[in-house]
Amino acid sequence: MSREVKVFRIYGYMLIGHDSVPEWRKFIIEIPALKLEHALEKLYSDLGSRHKVKRSHIKILKIEEISPEEARSKYIKDLSKLTKMVIE
């Protein structure tokens, strides 16, 4: 069983302001995870906590696995370059 972390790029729409003026906003998010299921759970958790969006108001269009070098996020690029971690 491989424990290598993969990077997933997720494309979709989320419903913002569903009470007053509903608007579907496009998003592209890159998430490091071991499995696709973990990446999806992280996506729902992040969008729900940041934007108060319910899971039913998130529509996923496409998911692709990318290499860490292809990532647009500086955080993911830096994280992929780590060779060891020291915890004291």
C-alpha cells in the first residue's frame, strides 16, 4: 500500500448567497491528499468553513490528479520539496 501524497485539482461551482441574490461562483482548488475521497472531504470542509456553503450547494465538474510541479499553489510546491520533517 502506497502512502505517497498526491495532488488533486478540483474544478466546480458553489452557490453563494442563496437567500438574497443567488450566484454560482466557479472555483479551482488544489488539494494534497492520499486518496480522492480524502481530497473531496477536505474540499467540502474548507468551502463550508470559509464560505458557509452547504455540501448540496457545491457542484464538482472535474477532478484531475496532477504532479506537484504542475501545482499553481506555492504552498503545495514547497510542501512537495520537503525531504524530512523534524518534530521536537
